[in-house]
Amino acid sequence: MKTDIFELDYTKINVAEERKGAKQLKNADFTRKNPKSIKGNTLKNIFGLTDKFTIKDLLTFQKRESSKNKNKEPSRLIADRQIYYKGKQVPFIELILKRMVEQIISQPEMDIKAIKFVKGTRKFYIDYREDTEDKIEDMSKNLIQLFGGKGGVNSKTIMLGGIKKTFNFLGRSKTYTSSKVEVRLREFTIKGGVIPTEIQETGTTIILNAVLRNNVEFRTADSILQHKPTKEGLERVFGTYKDRLNKWTHTYFEQQKAILDVNRFKSSSWAEFTYGDKSFTKFFESTIREVTRSDGSKVEKYTEWNPSDIWAAYNLKPMQDAITEKLENGSNTLTQLNNLLRGYFARNELIGLSLKKISDKGEAHVAFYNNDVNDLKLKVIEDYKMNDLIFNLKGITNPNTGTVYVYYGSDKRFTMSLTRTSGGTLSINSKIKGAAAQAGQAIIAMVVDLLKKKLKGKKMMFDKDKKSKIYAESYDDWVNLDSKYDEEYKHIYKFLKPHLENPPKEFHQFLDGILKETTDPRNFRIKLMQMRFFYDVFSMKNDDIIEFWQDLLYLAMKVDRGSRFQFAPFAKISDV
């Protein structure tokens, strides 16, 4: 397609003619042929900045550029622009991402291993530890402000560019759309090491496709890396983490063995296992937003309905088309969708798989949930009595921690941990004894609904919103708290004190001692959240307390309790 090359006051660009389809703006071809032009594309010439620039400098430049741009010319801030930097051309976005990471890890008390930039073949990646989520969200906002686009930590993707503009030059009106650049955000947990979930699960798809599509047979965990095509595929996926591959071969070996035991996926009509943009997971992430619960509310996130990481599908595209058609024709309630998926499962056509890491000596098993067919019955949960619940609330009276626990049974077969997210809100997670991975996380909005029902009209003290006026962020901030809430906390503390370990006699001693010593504002606030939460719990009758913690465990594990929660049917591969 013919393009016009215009020389503006800062660079030469290609401007696509008006046409149907995509329009792109990028550095002109001549920049790859003319060394002088290449070397002219420097930070100094284009932005007036030195090599020691900061993101704040770029944001300042953007404001200045916008105020002076009378002809609405294309911004100099183009993500895929080639910049001549330290003797070579690099994509501008690569330079920006590296600088953002450098600025974050240079902050006091930041772990340099907490955030990492990874350059892929077609995409850019930011790997971040779960406790740095707030910093990554700030990074996302800055990127979108600079280059335009959308996304963030919730979607785990930032799509930059794609901004359409019309500008006037030499009396002619031209339209362009800046090229799109994708930045993937990959979270990893502190306990789970430094391998992002996306990499782990993509590795699983490589193994399953090798076994089920290419008839590769792995007799041992070691044989996985002895098979050259599989090893090369895993090394590409793991990238800078490939030195950790040997720690995952046991998990991958056990997962594929468990899948083969099910013996329903080995057929040429079964679609390849995929992870990413073309997966069934991505399909449901977009379609589920139009589905309603029985109370009329929308499903906000895919993970609130379905814990499946990957899907096994028979005749994938026709099935997606059929599901889309049914949803568009009125079958858009969660009950209808779940029944539709159960039908596919019963006919051996579709199943979502939730993947868990297998312990070093563990053996993987496949358990089916919410399918009404061979469901795993968690009768043991129903057998727990009040005396079987052990409340470990030490974290409230320990200034340096922000986690408390509830154990089910003296053997602690199940554990619920109530801790904080990296952003400082309450997170409730389940753990099964002997399992290498968490059993699941309870949806906090559904937890609040449970609390309301069990309180049976009593005033609920807990508020899931960390910005609620009932919470202070620090000891110094306590003076700004409304006096009525101060009195509430005195009452809550007195009520809760019998359940605490070595508590100070009076609330003011607790405030002036333990809370004053809690220097992390997220831990300060989470202690207040935990106090109000357990005040509500212990305000219930014993039978209601028992049922509440039974329900909470079901919620965290995404298991329906008589179709009350409307979770999707799925299969879990784990070592318990």
C-alpha cells in the first residue's frame, strides 16, 4: 500500500492513506537505510532528554508537547518508535520498560528480584511478585498516559497504541493509527518461587500436546527434557527461567499421567491445548461479562466463576460459536451456562482443567467438581463441629505480621488464611494438608454476602473496602478517625480479647503498643479489618459459625454447595 512520508519538526513518519482495516504509523523505512538518520533518532533530538531521563521527565514532556501541538500532529511518544541509544537501535517501549523497572527496584527496601523485564519475540513482559502489584498498577497507568491504550494488573495485559488521529500538514488532512504494542504482566507468588503462572501453565500445554497430539511417551520425569522438541519448546517458554525447568518436570510428568488415566482427550478432533489469546479461557473471559447470576448481578471476573487454567475441547471453534449463539439467544444466566457446560462434559466434549503444582514426591490425581458426574464429595467438611474449628489469631497481636489462620480439625487437614493482598485488602485463601499448592481463594464479595446472611439482621462491622472511613492507615492517622469509630474499636476489642493470644488488658494499650509498632500501613489496616471480621463471626450462633466456615471452604475451592454459589464445572489436577 502506498504511503506518504512527511517530515515534521522532529521526525519522518509514514502516514497511511484512508482505507478499510488497520492503519499504522511507524518510523519510515529510510531510517534502516540511512545511518545518519538512524543516529538522529536520539532521546536528545526527539524529546530533549539525556540518557538519564526519568518517567516523570517524559510525562512533563508530554504535557508540554500537547499544549504546543496546534495542528494535532502525531505525538512523538510512539511505543514502537526506534531510538538510537548507546550505539544501537532499540524499541522505545523497551527502553521505557527497563527504565521503569530500574526506578522501582532502586527504591528503598525494594527487592531487586521482585520485578523483572523480559523481552519476547513479539511481546514484552513484566514479571512481578505478588506483593508489588500496586507498583505495577502505577506503571500501567503511566504507560497508558504516555502512549494511549488500555489494560492493567486485572487483565494482566497492557495494549498500548492503536490511537487514531487526524492532523493537518501543508494544507492536507491525514489520518493515522499508531501501531499496537502488547505488554504482558506475569505475576508470581513469594511462596511459589519466581516462575510466573503464565509460564507454568503454558509449559503444561506443551507437555499435553506432545502426549495427546504427537504420541510422545514420557516414561519418567527425566525423559521430558531428554525429548529434544519438548525440551526446546519448554526452554522457549521459560526463557530466562529455563534453569528452573528441572524443578517442574515432576509436576508436568504427573499432570500428563493423570490426564491419560482419564482417557477421554486422545483424539484428533480434540483441539490443541492452548494458553493465551486464542484459548478457551480468553473466550470465556470476554463472554462471561454478559452472563448474570440468579440474583441479577453480573459476573465481574472469569476467576470468580471458574478456576480452570486451560481447557480440553472437542471441535473447538464450532463449540465456541454454539455457546456464543446460545448466550445471544437468551441462555445468558449462570445456571443455563453451567448446565450447558455440564452437558458438554457428560458427552466427553469439553472440560476445564485447574492446574496445581505437584509436590516433589506427590502423585497427581484428577478430581471433578460441579459436574454432577463423579463429583468429589467433600463430606469430611460437613462433619466438622464447633470444637473442630481452631482459631489462630496471633497475627492480630503481632506487630510484624498481617495473617491469621483458621484450622479444620486437630490434624489441620484444611486451613483458611486471612491475610492482605499487596494492595492492602483482605484475602482469604484455602490450603489442604499435604498439597503443594493453595486450594483456592474465596471471592471477598461472596464472603460479605455470607456474613450478612449469617448475621440475620445484626449490624455488620466488617467492610471489605480498604478506603472505608472506619479504617485508619497508621498510628499517626488514628487522630483523624471519627470518635464514634474509636468507641466501636474499644467495644470490638473487649469482645474479641478472649480469642486473642496475650492481649493487652485495655484497647488503648493495644493501640499505643502493638498498633503503634505496626509500621507497615497495610498490616496496620489489615489488623483492623481482621478484628471487625472476627467480631462478626463470633457474634453468630455456634451452628451458624460452623456453617459459615464450611461455606467459606467451599467458596475458596470453587465447589458448589447445592448450586448455591453457581460455580462452573471443572476438573482439578493436584496431589490431594
